[in-house]
Amino acid sequence: MTAICERDGKILLLKRATGRVEGMNNYELPTGKIIFGEQPDEAMARIVYENLAVQARELLLEDVVTFTDLEYASELANLFIVYRVVFDDNVEIKLTNERHVAFNWINIDEMSDLALDEASSMVLQITQNKQNAPVAVRRTVETAEGNLTASGAVTIYTDGGSRGNPGPSGLGYYIVDQDGKEIKRGGEFLGMSNSRLAEYYGLKEGVEQAIEMGYKKVNFKSDCLMMVNQMNGIYQVKNKDLMQVHSDILKLLEKLDSFSFTHVPRSQNEEADAEVNKVIDINTRRGEYY
């Protein structure tokens, strides 16, 4: 359960006593878990009171957000029921646990400068940035299921992952022809990074491979729903760490005649995922990061 508490155009963020990364103080949205037998709105009201010592005047169901991260080579599935929370005017917020040391009302445009918790950042992107995104789909050929069927089209599966998030990271790609026959596969170690940036570098590598091999019509497939939605113009890219690589990809795509971006389950992206894990395994076995 996640609460988006908004006042005068600002969002309430809580500052942790310690972050997930040692030495880093992360900000996050108020969160909590549903207790067995509770309804979601009951749980949200309780979580708000337990975290902030105030009663919510109104709870508005905003969205249900799902995404998957890699956590030490394991799949970590995330599901957040997101509520927009309204308080009475001049309500006094008080932190009630040792987990948080401070709270701040922050403008959306200022959040990219904060060490924002990965999950909270993902929720805010999905719920706040659904319009006016830079789009790459202006040259996409629209066909059934978003795939190109023109002669000579190839499919490039891309992936990226981080063990620790941030931690040792890598990218992978897997290229097949229209009949599903393998053309090429590969991966690259990225050093210390996070999973969302690794996903983008995986896509960039896939586009570069298409250009290098002379392909003009490409279906790009990824299990990163957030990235696919951003490339399709559904969500904006506001994280500073993603802006440059996103811009680089848009420029590279100008060299293709047509392209599409499709989200697939992780079970359909196993080849690219295997390349990610291969390059991370090779480099972490050398003892460079552990």
C-alpha cells in the first residue's frame, strides 16, 4: 500500500533514518502492508495514521502498480495499491516510528534531485507522468500486437539487471529473424548501476546492434514495462539518470525505417536475461565488487 499525500501541488515524502544503500538517506512515500482481513481502504487509513498520526479525510484509489526488479539474481515482484490521500486543512503531521527522521513537502520537479527510494520513484512516475512524453512511436508501423510484419523485420529482445540495485549490473540482447531463428546474442558488464538504467542501456545496445547489422525494421521486446511505456510515450522520463540515455536512443532510432516496442513476460525474455546474468557472474567471480 502506498500513499500519495498532496498539498498545494507538493507531495509528502518521508526521510528514512538509513537507506537501502548503506550511508544513503533515502526519501520515500508513506507505505505499509495489508493485514489479513482488511479491505484496501481500511489498510490505507491505518497506514496513514500509523506513519503520520493523522486521520485521512478522503482516500481516492489512484492506481495499482506492478513491476519486477532483480534482487541478487532473484526476481522480486512488486505490487502497490496506490491511494491519493486528502487531509483537513492545517492538519499537523507527526512521525510515529524510528524508521523516519523527517518529512518534507516536495514539488514534483524537485524530486529528481533527491535520493528517492526506487519503488517510490517508480510509483510516482507511473501515476504522475502519463502525458506529454517525448515519443519514439512517431515512426512505428502499427500492426497486430504492435509487431512489424514487413519483409526483413527482426526482433531484438533486450534486458538489463542489477544485483543489489544499485550493484554490479549488466545488459543483454538476443536477436532473431522473422522465423524465430537466432541471429546474434550478447551482453556487456556495466559496473555499478541500478536496474532501470541497465534496462535502458540494454535497449540502447539493441538499437546499436540493429544499426551495425544494417536492419531497418525492428521489433524491440523487453520485460521492463516501465521502459516500454516510456518509449511508447505513455509515461514521461523525469529521472536525471535516464534522460541522457533515453535521448541517445531516440536519436539512434532516427536511423531505422520503422520500429515497435512491446512488453513481454520475463518468461519470454529468458535468452537476453541469461546474457545479463552471464556477464555479471563472470565479473563478480573476479572479486571486483564483493
